[in-house]
Amino acid sequence: MSDHALLSPSSRHRWSQCPGSVKEEAKYPAEESNPAAIDGTHSHTLLEHCIKDGLSDPTTKVIQKMTDHEGEFTVDMERAIRVKVAIDYIKARVEEYNGLCTVFSEQKVTPRFLVHRGDMHGTLDVQIIGGDIIEIIDYKDGFVGVEVIDNPAIEQYALGVVSGYAEKEEPVPVKTFRMTIIQPKLALTGGEVITSHEVSVDYIIGLITPIGDEADATDADDAPLVAGSVQCKWCCATGCVERASQAMADMDFQFPVVAPGDDVTQQVVSRDASVMTNLQIVQIIEAAPLMRQLLESVDKEALRRMTAGQDMPGVKVVNGRGSRKWALSEEDMLPKLTKMGIPKAVLLPASFVSPAQAEKLTWEKRDGTPMQVSEKQLKRLNDEYIVHMAGKPTVAFESDSRVAVVTNAAPMFDAVETPVIVATPDWLT
């Protein structure tokens, strides 16, 4: 398991906005890492390995096996190319400083000395000290864009760095902090892959009191629960009443502590989207993320309670629709089905690989050497042989980096003049 502090930098977006979430989450069992989190951990492991290996090229690690707290994984070209974005950036910084800099990887920092708490430590992905700047780099391996300005996690990391110098009674050796976020997957959606923002050391020192106050607020027995799409998204307190109330309130539905007999569902179905104003629709779309979280969390919480033995009149736990599989192995099934008169060619259809499958192909040469699609081959595939089709139209916020689809074509054409109607000639009547 990873060593996450109770008030870690990565969760500051939650506990700073919702102080009561810390005690509320403690009521729920720890959740297992989801696939996205595991994938991100593996990429960070590869990044750390390459940095400690002298900023080596991640693509040279393809097919190598590595291990971290999430288990063993094999480095594939797709992951290597993403991590290479970070390595290339770090190399550029090192060259900028003519090598007169220090690069740290996976460095533990804590603001303990300045805020007098021992539950706020975290691990920095990368720290570069060069010139008159300390640069903190946060590598993100997901598709959700993260803003670098006023980023709560990076600010806490920076305060941890300052605290380290203060504890050793040493002055901070620079005047500026550069916060950088590297998000390789945003290239697929047209977003900015690398974003940076600079602040003064004095600005970071000025965070001692506000960050300390935010942390202390979580200690109160009556620490408030404050729902919101940002802080609720990854919160484990799936049965939080405040979360449910806020979601319904954002949708303009009354959802106080529901009294027996109140028909909450009727409040929802009575809303007809076809008669709503544009403003009402936009308001509901803005509330949708929290609403979806509510629906998912309610379902998860109901399942948790009933599997723990609680009775919930009106609902029950059932088995979902399970998949079907052969009673025997495919090798044993093949002769049995051919004996039934089914042609072998039908049972073993040959289908061409998809672009996604082609990018991950692996094979062995005649001498047993493992092979994988190279970076050069991947580039040629994408440049010459793969067509990027437009996805299904969907509604997104104005802040989304994708280009808007033209749905009203009228402005694209000049106004068409109404034709002059003339009398029909006599010979045509």
C-alpha cells in the first residue's frame, strides 16, 4: 500500500473545502485502487526509474518488467512515450542550467515544522533546483485536465519544501517557485500538455497560516460537510447526506432530510426537459457531475449496507446478468463443434486488428527476441494509416479544450433574397 497522509497534498482539494470529510471517510472501508489509479502508479514508477537511471529514454525500457506497490507490470510503448514527455522536459531544464542543477525524484516532503502537524506529508514526483528557481513537477497520467494556478496540492508540496529548509535552519536558496504540471494524455484532446506558473518564496511562506487553519478545521468534532463536485468526486463517504442534499438542491429539487412518505422520485420525473428554458438546461448540466456521483454513490452505499446484513424495504440484492462461457476449453470445444457439423472456418474467424490493438502488438523474432511496435512505427501508423473519426456529439462546458461543433449553419451563408414572383405567361396557362 502507498504511504498516504491523512491530510495529504493530493487530497487537499477535498479536505480544505470539506473539513468534515476526513472524519466522515473514516466511517467507510478503504477502497481498492481503481484501474486508472493503478495505471498512474505504474507510469510514476517508470518515471522514477528513468530519472534515477540518469534521465534515460523510457522507450528503451519497453517490455521490461517493473514492480511497485500495485504489483508487477510490463512497460509498453504507449506508457513509455507518455513518460518520455516528462523526461524530455526535465532534460531541457538540465540543459538550460548547463547541468548546474539538482534533480530529485519521489522525494518525501512535509510542512510539519511550520504547521506543527505530522499528518500532511506527501511525495513529490520531481523537484529541480537550479539557478534561482525551485521547480516542482507533478506528473498526471489521466485525461482530466488539472489547473496549475492556485493548485492546492502543489502549494502544499512547496510549503513542505520550505518547511524542510526551516527545520534545518537554512534559508531557502532561491527566490522563486515554479509549479509545473505535465499531462501527456491531454495531447489526445487538444489540451495543453505542459503548464507552468511561478510564485515567490514569500507567497509560499504566506500559505503557512491558511493551510494550517484548513488542516486544524478538520479536527473539530462538528467539522462541516460541504458538498461540491470537486471535493465529492473521489470521496469515499458515499452515503453522505450533505452530498445528496447538495446534488438535489443544485437540480432545483427540494431534498431535506426526507420524511417518511415523501416521494423524491416524483420530483424528478415531473420535470419535462422539452419545456425547460436554455438557462435551466445549462444549470442542470452544470449540476450533472455531482448528480451522477450521487446516483453512483447511492447505489454503492445501498449494496454495502445490504451485503453487511441491513434490510432496506423496497430493494434487494440480486445477481446481475452474468456472461456465458464454454463448459470446456476452446481446444476441447473445437472438435466437438466440428463434429456437430459447424465448419471450422466459422468457429475460428480471422479478423484484422484495430488501430488500438495494432499499437500494442507484441511478437517474437525467430531467435526468441521479444518485439513490440516501435516509436517510429507508431508515428507512421498515426500519420499515414490511421484516420481519427469524429466522436458522437456531446455537450461540454465552454471551458472544454475541444472545438465546438457547428450546429447552426445559418451564419455561414449570406442571406438569401426572396425571389420576385412574376405573372405566369398566357401561353403557359
